[in-house]
Amino acid sequence: MKKILVIGPAWVGDMVMSQALYIELKKHHPDSQLDVMAPDWCRPLLERMPQVDKTIAMPLGHGALALNVRRHLGRELRQEKYDCAYVLPNSAKSALIPWFAKIPLRIGWRGEMRYGLLNDLRPNKKAFSLMVERYIALAYPREDMIDSSSLPGLSRPKLNIDTKLQRKAIEKFTLQLNRPVVGLCPGAEFGPAKRWPEYHFAETAQRLIDMGFQIWLFGSAKDKEVTSKIVASLDENQQKYCSNLAGKTSLTEAIDLLALCGTVVSNDSGLMHIAAAVGCRLVALYGSTSPGYTPPLAEHVAVLHTDIECRPCFSRECPKEHLKCLAELEPARVLNEIIRLNPIEVDAC
């Protein structure tokens, strides 16, 4: 294959994990051109993946069929003469563009009414428990991919860091590196059932600062209310060692700054997967979701959750309205894992 098109996922975390497929494809076809079609908000991630040669903007958001737009995009892509397309989302509409583009080989998992749209349709998705395994399996012939044991290995996403942009971000936000940095990511786009309570994050921040660390708070503009509460919980002296970056950084800046954090504490979110892909030690917190499907692919990681009988429910909001799966996950457990992951830095502090 000389030219490969990937219809990429729209969620940040899924896009990070999709790099595992690109790594496998470039192993098999090192001289190929690999292009990824994805929403613009994913472009900063794709620009940090050396396997991706070109990003093509997907102008449509979640749920939009826009058949005429997809037909137009597909016809425009015919001139590219792609040999193969990989369709990572499960929807029928995501398979339309490669079909309209008349790409000869169109590969993906069986999803909603994709018969005909895909001509290499993989039927046994549930035999691969992890999302990243499902991505990697698409790089291999269908008949060879029986289940997870058929995979030759598990490629970990690894995003490049731009040190020049990193220095600019440090200057822009007047950050200091005189204390070891712990990044806290208290948001989760999916919903409140994935968010560890802000009072637990606040207690964790207080304890870490008193131990000699500094805190960088990451998130989108939607997370500013929560991160502001965390800052407000600190006393005047503690606030000197806490930088609230939520809603201030671009995704590109967040990637480079997360790479400077010795450890990151995060909900199950896109930032969790970015932190893993830039090499952070990671404490990952799970509420309504399960690490059995989308675990962080970090080398040094602690996955924490409670074992109450109603989790994982995979709900956006707690169906029982008590959120015990997260409320009962005590800060002491998180602090113990940070100390375990950072023995040298803790001694230095």
C-alpha cells in the first residue's frame, strides 16, 4: 500500500490511542503515505505523531449526517487515489467518505449498518477487550486476528515534545521549575460520573504542596470553575505553588507542559491519555468507567477505583445519585501511589 487514509476518532483520548494503529501500519508499510481525517481539535495531537504524514480536516461534528457534505468530501478525495482506508469510529456515516472516495480496500469493525460501505468488515470486536487492541488488530489480516492473543504486542502511543514551544509556554504562564511538578486534571468531558470530587483534589493539592511539590492544574475552559475552587481551598502560602492553567492553554501547550510533570493525577479523560503518551508517571482515577477497556498506556501507572457493586455503570451521571464510586476513593490512596511512583523526588523534598 502506497497511500493510506484513516478516518480517525473524534475524542481526544481515542485519538491518542489510535496512534498505536499508525505505528503498526508504518512498521508494515514504512514507505507509505499515511493521512488521517479528524476534527480540527485533534490536529495538535496528530502533529505530534511522526507516523502521520498529513491531517485532513473533518468539518462535521458528533452526530451530524450531512450526506451531501460527506459525498462532496469523498469525491474530492478520489484524486488522492488512496489504496486503503481504515475507519475507526463505529458509525455508518463515518464509513461514507471512503466509500464515496471509491477507495478499493475499506477496513473497520462491524458497527451500525456498514455492510457494503466497508469491504473488509471485522466481525469479532468483542474478542479484543481493549480499545487499543481493536485499533492494532486492524493492521493485520482478518483471518490472523482471532482474539487478543493473536496480537504480536501492544504498541504504546508516544507523542513528540517541541522543546522550543515548551520553553515559550513556560515563559507565557510564568511557570517555575524549582519544585517537582505534579499535574492535576480534575475534568472529564464525558460527565460528572467520571470526576473525582474537587474537595479530594483540593486535599491532595494541599498535602503535596506541604510535602515540597508544586501543582499545575490542567483542563478546558469548562473546568475553570472546579480548578478555581481547588485554588481557593489553599492558604495564601500554598497558592504560591499552584498554577491554574485550565482554560488558558491550547492543546499544544498542554501537551508540552504535561511532559514537564513528574506525575499526573487524572480522571479517565483525554488528558489522562496525553499524560501517558508524553511519559508521565500517572495515577488514573476511575469512577463509572472501567480500566478494562481504555486503560492509560503509561509505563509507570497506578489505576485506582473503588469496588462498590454498582460500578462500573458507564453512566455520565450517577444513576443512584450518591457518586460513592468516586467519593469513597480517599486522597490517602492517591498520595500513597504518588509517593510510590516518586521515591527519589519525595526524598528530595
